[in-house]
Amino acid sequence: MFAGFHNVRALIKRKLSNIILSLAVALILAAGAALSLWSNATLRESRDLVVHSHQVIEAGKDLLLALDDAETGQRGYLIVGDGAYLEPYEKGRSKAAAAVDRLAQLVPDNVQQLRRAAQAHALAAQKLEELESVIRENERNGFAAARMKVASNTGKNTMDALRRVLADMQTAEETLLTTRAAEVRRNESRVLISGALVAAISLLTRLLVWFVRRRKAA
């Protein structure tokens, strides 16, 4: 009777030991997996920030290109008098509006960049208004009057101011880009290290399970 009781106790003890061992293994592996997931998530976030900086810089360049296209179309129309030249002018206006909106959408959480984006929006609007006013002057009073309006340099001064604002935005993003690129490199190292740790933990866990079970079987 006592022998049977001891056998039952031994069986229960082995099962409990196996359960505890399995739980320990599961916890160790879960911790390793969590470390790997965290490292990869951090890396993705830092890479997204790098992409974001490039997007802000490109949006500024797109705005300048769009305004240049609009101005080229306007000048062609004034010189040649062909309404076909107003097509690139209108397309440039549309692209400029999209680019300036995109700038504001990209920097909602950066107060200084948001302020610069607002300045860029106002200056772009002034430039487009100047282009339109020259076209209206040409239609009302002829090319000579329109040429005098262009010669006032209002449009040039506006574009110079816009270029300065966008240059400041680009400089700020390039500074952030340097920091963010360094963070990407650090996070890439963390991912490699965490991957190696997970692999090592997994191997050691398997060896531990094998060793414990072998001792029990002996």
C-alpha cells in the first residue's frame, strides 16, 4: 500500500516538474520573442522617421518646381500670346497647392516646421496671385503694362523669400535626418544583437530541457 502511495507521489512530482519546466521554457522563449518584436518595431519607427524627413524635403522641392512651371507657362503666354501656354500655368498652380498642403500635413507635430510651412503657404499664395495679376494686366492693358508689372520684382522678391523659408525647412530636416540615421544604425545593431540573444536563449533552453529529462531518465 505504501509503495503504491510513493509511486503515485513520484508520478505527480514528475508531472509537476515537467509542467514547471515547460512553463519556464515558454516564459523564456516568450521573453526572447518580445525582445525581438520590440527591437524590430523600434527599427521600423526610426526608419519611418528617416523617410519622413526625406518626404518633407521633397515636398519643398516639389513646391518650387510647381511654381517655376506656373511662371514658365505664364511667361510663355505673355510673350507668345497663345492660350496653350496657360495649360502648364494651370497645372503648376494645381501642383503648387498640393505641395504646400502636403508640407503642412507632414509637420503637424513640429512647431517650428509648422510655422515655416505656414509661411511657405502664404508666400506661395502671394506668388500665384502675382502671376495671375500679371495675366489680368496683360489682358486689360497689353504686354507693355504686364511687363512693367513683372519688372517691379514683386514676384521675384516673393520667390526669394519662399526659397529662404524652404531652405530653412530643409536644413532643419537634414539635421533631424542625421540624428535619425544614427538611430537607425543603433536600432539595426539592437536587432542583430536581440536576434543572436533569442537564438542563444532558444538553444540553451533546448539543451536545458534535454539535460533535465536525461537526468530524470537515468
